[in-house]
Amino acid sequence: MSEFDSRACDWDNNPIHWERSEAIAQNLLKMIPVNPTMKALEYGAGTGILSFLLSDYFSEITMMDISKEMVRVMNDKVEASKLKSLKPILFNLEQSDFHMNKFDCIFTQMVLHHVSDIETLLDRFNKILNPGGFIAISDLYPEDGTFHSPEVKVHAGIDPDKLTETLKNKGFKDIEYKTCFEIKRDSGKKFPIFILVGQKE
């Protein structure tokens, strides 16, 4: 069982997960001209907190994750809420191309620093994003490696300036980013989070 499988049942009980998602949702709606005809994909959706917060603003949101338990929790929540616009799916976009749908917006939160091959994932995002569609990536700024425990093999944050250049080279324009949230640990350490938005040409 993966780390995220084991944490799925209790994920929504952590108020930080809600506060972070609420901050990201508010900023995404300010930075992207969302309209109710748009179809969106949340990659690495977890239990779907962010997608639930944004469900009124899109016609449909596909909530994609690689954790079976996270997807199971999402399915239970969707069934309980009776929200037909939310579509949980178990799929690993890091390993395979996705052919079932295309999207007007793709968003992620705290996912990219877990991805080993970021370039490939961004290329796959690009393939399934409609022309003129938007990407919104929220993640940790570069940090000293203490956000996760040492045994967790992840990137120590993401440099939004480098990410901006990467996306420009992949055909994105009007890229901007800003700080949207800060995670405060009991140790007193603070980890700021950015949201970066761009539009496919």
C-alpha cells in the first residue's frame, strides 16, 4: 500500500488540506476566466477537495489519481453528494497517454514535486489540453528538503521561474504566478506555496 493509499481515509480530517485548497481555488478563479461550459482535469486529485470546491464553475471535472484508495474515497464522496459533474478516475498519466477526453483547464495542487519526470507529464498535459486552454499548477517553492521526511523521494519544491520557461518552450503564454498559501509547521518553519497559471497558444 502506498503512502497516499494509507492516508486516504483520514485525508479530509486535516484542516490544512481544506485551507490550502480553498486558497488555491480562490486564486485560480481570479487568474483564469473560468466559465461553466469548460471541462477540467485535476491531476493528482487525492480525495477531490479542490475539485469539489470548483465544481460549480465547470461543466465537468475529471478527478484523476494514481492511488486506488484516494479514488475510492472520491467515488464515495461523489455518490454521497450526487454531483454528476465530478468524474473520479484511476489513471497514471506519468506512465501513459490519456485518450478518453480533452480539457479546457488542467489544474494540480502539491503534485509536481512528487513527479519524477516533470517534462513528460507536462507534455501529456499539453496533448490533452484544448487550444486556448489553461493550466494551473500549485506547489511548494524550492525548500531545504525538510518538508517531507528524508525517506520520501521527491523534489525539494519547484522553481516557478524555471517552470515558466519550460511552459513557454512548450507553447504556453501569459504565464504568471504568485504566492497563494503558507503551510506552518509546529516547529515554526513556514513553507510558502505558489499558484502558476498559463494559457496554451
